[in-house]
Amino acid sequence: MGLAYGTLSFLVIQATTFGYPTGAVFWPGAGLTLGVLVRLPRERWPALLTGVFVAEIVVDLSIPVSFGVALIWAVANTVEPLVGASLLMRSRRPEGLTSVSLVLRFVLWAVVVGPLVGATVGAAAATAAGVETFWPTWPRWWMGDAIGVLVVAPAVFTLRRADLAKAGRSERWVLLAALAAVTLVAVFPWQVDAWVQGLPFLLTPALVLVAMRLGAQTAAISLAVSATTVNTVTAMGVGPFSVTGTYSGLVVAQVCLAGGAFALLTVSALNHDLVSVQRVEEILREQALHDGLTGLANRRLLEDRLESSLAGLRRSRAHLAVLLVDLDGFKRLNDEHGHLAGDAALVEVADRLRAAVRPSDTVARVGGDEFVVVLPDLSDLTVAEVFRDRVSVALNQPMRWEDTELPLAASVGVSSTDDPEASVDSVLAAADRAMYAVKVAARSRSADGQ
């Protein structure tokens, strides 16, 4: 961390201080330090801050300034992220900035208050040492650190966080390409013209669009990359921002990036809330229509699918079949091996049923050990017998559970119809009667065998 901070800080000093020993207009090291602090447990903070402290002294001595000034500046640049991170984490970690309240807390404590502390200590030290005057060192220091935190820390917060993105893969690449194009427009060495000076401000709507469609992580990383590109190129005296002068242009760029960053973070948080609500609704709908253990359709969804399949008989000459499956000896399996073994058996039966029928068929669990399979669009009623035999063979095979072979057996009844006036209840009742007949016949054969 110390090496990363030191290297980044040295490069920034060379590019953005314009002869001023203190107060770089863009200081991404502040955002990097604060972001990593928030991601780490508090017991690891001393080691991290020690690395940053040492790196800051080394960088400051290269300017060069006296060791005393370098020491105070190192204090300023370690106290600043410590204050910001501590205030930010008073209630909970802000990783991801997934709500507007978290964004506002981040801006207040990490972007405003923390850099104010660092700028005050650093500018006061520079003034006392006669290196520079308090003004304009103080606002330059505060702006550089505030922007560095605003555009870099969110990218660190969201590392390895799942994005709740609305866009598909193709749209994702289109939007990222569009943002890259807008960033290039913002730094391209256009011929000086009044309308050209407005081009860089297209960054704000582009960043907002990325936040709306691609999620918090992609938006935060895009902001960091775009902001670093704009600052670096503008500091070189290139692009529309530098039309009025390199230093003043960089200040204008920071104002533009600050507005775009705040808009991006706010929209990203609102979008996260919206997508989260949608995902919760989807999960609730899924739970309302599917069995919690096996993931199969429940009775409600089964009846809806069966109703639709019966309605389809009125529009075609296809046939419909229903298989009703009842496990034999399931209570004994539960009693002898426990409910975990029983649950494993139900999941195994669900998997075998899915494998034995077509992807378009509906497999449902409608009772403790009772399953139903809906087979629509059959070319002939005799095809239902083929599926019944296939299911029966699949389910009458033992299963492995915890290095033990457990018996599985099932009775399968089938009912078929091509009558568009048939009802859901009548079809299910016919399958139930057929299943019961199979079960009775099996018991008779077992008794004869004895």
C-alpha cells in the first residue's frame, strides 16, 4: 500500500502542482487510502497508515522540503483518511454506497470533513515553514483531496461486489464504449471554439447513464478511469478544459467531475434500491409458485399450467397427459434414516423427474411425497404410456446418501385426454385413481409372492 501510494503521489505531483510545492489539484492517493481503510478491519489500520505515512515522507522529501514539514504533511495525509473513515463507519460500512443516505454520509464525512482536516493541517504547516502562504494553499489542498476521494474511493468500495445491472452484455459494451468516446471528446485537442468548451460536460449524462444501467461497481470504476484520464490530459495542457489555461482548466475539470461523480453515485444508489426491490419481488413470486425444497412448481403453478394446457386443446389436435407419482415407503425411509435423508430423497426424485421428461413439461410437487407431471402437446395418447414407463424406471432405482444405499420406489398413474372441455380437477382425479390402482396391484403381487 505504501509503494502504491508513494508512486501514485509522485506522479501526481509532477503533473498537477504546476510549481506549487503543496496542494495538488488532484490527489487520488487520498481516495485510495480511505477506500482501503473502509475495506479492512480496524486492527489492520495501523499497518496501512504506517505505510502511507512513510511513503508520504519519502515523496515530500523529493520535492524537496525540510524533514519537519514532510513529517507534518505525512501526519495530515494519514489523519485525514483516518478521520473520514472513522466518521463514515460510525453506524456501518458504506461499501458499495447502495443508498442515498450512504452517499450523503460519504460526501459529508469522507469528501468534505476529512479533507478539511488534512488541508488545514497541511496548509498550516506550509505557512509556518515559509514554504507557501495559507491561502491559496488551503483550498487547493482541500479540492485535490476531496476530488481524489470522490472519484477513487467508490471504486475501491465496490471491488468484488456483485452488480445489480439492468443491461445485458451487448448493452454493457455499447455504454462503456460510449463513455470512452465521451471521455476522449473531453480531452481531444479541439480547435478553440466556444461550443468546444461545452463538450467535456457531456461526461455527466454519460456517467449517469452508466450508473442507471450497469450497476454501482461498473459505474464507480468507470468514474475513476474517466476522471483520471481527464485530469492527466488536462494537466498536460491538452483538451477543451485547458483552453483558459492549464491550471484554471484543471480546476474547472474538477468542478465538472465533482458534479458528474455526485450525480453518478446518487443515481447508482437509487438504481440499486429500485433493482433490489424488483429482485425481492421476483424472489417472492418465485417462492409463491415453487416448492421451497425441490424448486419444482407448487400446486398453484401446476393448476395454472394445467389450465393453459387444457385451453390449448381447443386450438389444436394435440393430446394432454398427466402423471401422478406417489413414493412408496417414504414414511419408513424418514423414520429409519431421518428427515435429512427424506429431504435428500425428495430432491433426488425431483431431479430424476426433470431428466425423464421434456424441458417444456411441468413437474410439480403437490404433497409431502406426491408429484405431478403435465405432458402437453402429445401426438398420440399412447405416448403418455411411454413417459409413464420412463418415469417409473427412473424412480424405482436406489439412491446413494452418506455412503448408504437407500431404496426408492414409486407408483405412477397416468390419465390422458384430448377433450378440450375437461377440467383440471377431473384430469388430476383420473390420474389419482390410476396411481391408486397401480399401488393396489403392486400390493397384490407382493402378497401373491409371499
